[in-house]
Amino acid sequence: MRTRFPLRLISVAVLATVSVLQAAAAHETVKPAFAYAIPNVPGKTVTALVVTYKPGGTSQPHRHGGAFVIAYVLTGAIRSQLEGGEAKVYRAGESWTEAPGAHHLVSDNASKTESASLLAIFVADGNDKKLVTYDKP
């Protein structure tokens, strides 16, 4: 049996996530890359966003709810740190994963002179419209 999510529902989830990300972090830009229902895993979707940091740009600490996340560095160098772990710099072609509920303490451009970008891939429930929740200041 093939399960389909209406493209409109997936698009709304992506747009809601992008608007939250852009409003919360002035030093990064977020653009949707794709969003698909996963046919052999009913109720799940895979969504990808391209996150671009200006030189010295940073994101606020955040979580991705129940989503499993894969981050793949497209350009430059990204510093990342999850709660309980050490900060590490990942360069173009390198990746890391985040378990559902992980607390992402540091996500920033490791360079003060060059931009950097990553592809964030979320595997989440199809009805999960909020893929990012920022810490309250």
C-alpha cells in the first residue's frame, strides 16, 4: 500500500519551518530544498533545508523535536555542538547526525571571512509542522 501526503501539507510544513528559522536567526538564511512522504515508512516524511551562514554567522540553541536529523556541510566550515558532546568543526563533505530531541547548543560558521552552508535533512512525522524550536532567552 502506498501512502501519500498531500504536497500542500508538506509545503506548509516546510514554509512554517523556514519562516520560524528566518525570524529567529538573523545571521543565517534558510531555503527549502525538498520534502517528500516516505512511501515505505507510512506517516513519515523527509524534508531538506539549505542553511547558509554569513561570515561569523550563528544560530540560536535549539531542538528538532521528534525529528532525526542529518547535517551535511556543502561549503565552508560549520562548528556544531550537541548537549553532552564537544564542539567540532565540520568541513565541506563532512556530516553528522542528531537524535530526536537532541539539544543543539552551537551551530555557527567557523570562519569570520567566508560564508558556509549545510544541507539539513529531517526525518519526521508527516504531521510535524515545527521542525525547529529555539531556546527561550
